[in-house]
Amino acid sequence: EAEYKTSVLLGRSNVMWYNVLVQNFVAALSDYPLNFLRWPFDLECRSDCSKLELSKYRAIVLWPYDTANLKLSEFYALRIPIFIRADLWRSTMTWGYANPD
């Protein structure tokens, strides 16, 4: 049980360089007090985890395009703290990177 409270799930992204960024981030934090687990790769249950098991983790980090499906609402319903980029609209809208001028 204590393992869950010190572990944060890292969602998988459809953008390859986000996944590479996460792998490098996790490798650099070897002595950090929280464990960062790449979901579903670092979990024993892989992608077949029950909602009960997922609800035990301290938090989850979701990436752009990872929030368009039911994942966001499911984790919200499980009352797990969710961390998402502050400018999420910029990467999920078609013209988010267009020049406003």
C-alpha cells in the first residue's frame, strides 16, 4: 500500500518525443522521493489494471491528445490528482500553433 502512495503514473502519449522525454525524465530522477511509473509499461497489470488498482496511485500525468478519450474523465471520477500542461488548448486544437497576428 505504501508503494502506491509514493508512485505517480505517467500517461503514454501519441507523440513519440513526449514518450522519449518521459523516459529521460524518469531516468534522471533516481533519488527523487516519488516513483514515476510509465503506465502501462511499468505496471504488472499493464493495460488490464482495474480501476480499484489505478485509484491507489498518488497522481497521474496526462499529455496532450491523451485527454481526448475517456481517460481524463475516468481518472477525474476516481479522484486522482491529474497534472496536464497549462496550455492544453494549444496542442489539442487544430490551429493552436497558428500565428495570432
